[in-house]
Amino acid sequence: MELRVFTEPQQGATYDKLLRIAQVAEDLRFGAFFRSDHYLAMGTDGLPGPTDAWTTLAGIARETSTIRLGTLMTSATFRHPGPLAIQVAQVDQMSGGRVELGIGAGWYEQEHTAYGIPFPGTPERFDVLEEQLAVITGLWQTAPGDSFSHAGEHYTITDSPALPKPVQQPRPPVLIGGTGKRRTPTLAARYADEFNLPFVDLEVTSTQFGRVRRACEEIGRDPDDLGYSNALVLCCGATEADVRRRADAIGRDLDDLRATGLAGTPAELVDRIGQYAELGAERMYLQTLDLDDLDHLELVASEVMPQV
């Protein structure tokens, strides 16, 4: 089981703070540093304000050397697919081939209205996501010297030189996630390298992993060709008092965290992660909400990581 650090900077974090977390995560040998892609805080003032995901990752790419970098999840409503393909390919170059693109249909309407971003209904957003996946992966996988075209309902691409090319070939990994019953598994089977489930229990994980595996089989793809992962809130402590202190620091109920997240002593986390692993999860994204508590990550790296 690979453990990855996952942050929510819209809740309040400067670039410098994110860089520090990424560098600590690299030093502690976590598999990756991921961040959300949101422009509006949830339940807080979010001071000093949001940071752009791909601008942030570009800077971090130049200040790290081994840790992988990515988003959970970039919203397809935020950027046109051509420029997004260029952005991600460039950050992949800047990192020496360490970037992963998590992308979804978008869901947070308030951040769209707050910053003037169109927010169509759910079916149209999934149509946009599907076209973006076709365009982005098509641009990346077009052979050098060839051109790429796409005629769709939302995007028309005509004779694009499909540049720049990412370092990773045939393309950077693409992550798709969510609990949708039909289109989400279908898109994951067609385009994803990894399927991620955010903040769900074991029962939902089993059900949704099964849907994705069946969607793969329906199009003739080996379900084991796809990686499977979960994202859960992290709240670990050496003692019960430490666990409770960290739950209080992020404003969460400890009993709820134990039921829905990764909360408890290192031994409890090892057991909980093992339950998800039995369902097929290969990576765990640890949603780290208190970005000033570096001891939290050090505890997980020393006491949990070696056992999973």
C-alpha cells in the first residue's frame, strides 16, 4: 500500500506552506504530494485565499526531486482542455516526469459563481469531462510530427501540433474518481490509469470498485490494468489524547472520524488501511488538514508506513 499526502489549500494555505509540506512529504518518503483544485473555502474564511493548483504544482516541481505531484481533482469546468494539456505537460517537464492529472466533472457551484466560471447541469458537465479526457489524452498521445483534431459538441480542435509533449510516455497518469453508478465507471474504464474513491466506507468502496471492474470488462480492458485508491481524512496520534487533540484541531468529531476516516493510533490505522487493501485499494491519499502539524506526518511515516 502506497501512502500519499493530500492537502486542501482552499481552506487556507500559502504557496510557501504547501511547498514545506511537499518537501517534508518527500523527505519522509511518502509516495506523492497531491492537492485539491478549488477556488473557494468550505466552512471557513480561507485566508489568505486560494492558490491555483497548477501554478502551485509548477513551483513545487522545481523545488522537489523525487515525490510525485498531482490533483484530486481538477474540475473540467475550470480550464479548456487544450491549455490544460499544455499546462500539465509543462509541469511534467518541469518535474522530470512526476505529474499525475486527477480530473472530474466539478461539483462546487458556489466557487463557480464566486469567480465567474460557468456551471452547467450535471449531465452537461459529464459531457464536458468526457470530451476533455478525449482531447487531453489525444493531444498527449499524438506522435511527434503528426497533428490532432477533434470535432465535438463542446470543443473543436483543428490540426493541432499537439505540443508540448510530456516527459512521461505515452502520457502522464490520469485519475478519475467518484461514486457515480454509470458514467463514472465508464469513463474510468476508458481513460483512467487509476480510480479513486474519496471519503467513503468499506461497503461503498467494494460496490464502486466492482462497478469499475465490470466497466473495464465490458470494453475488453483487464480490470487489473487499472489502479484503485481511496482518499480519507487523516487523524493519527501516539495516544488517545493525541488523537483527540488532532481531531479538535481540525474541528471534527472523533467518533465520526473513526467511522469514516483514518483516525486512531498507528495500530488502528494499519488495521483500517488493511481493510481497504483487501478490497483492492493500492494507494491511500491521506487528507492532511492541519498543515502546521508536521509531527503528524512524521508519526505516520515512522509508525504506519513500514507496516502497510
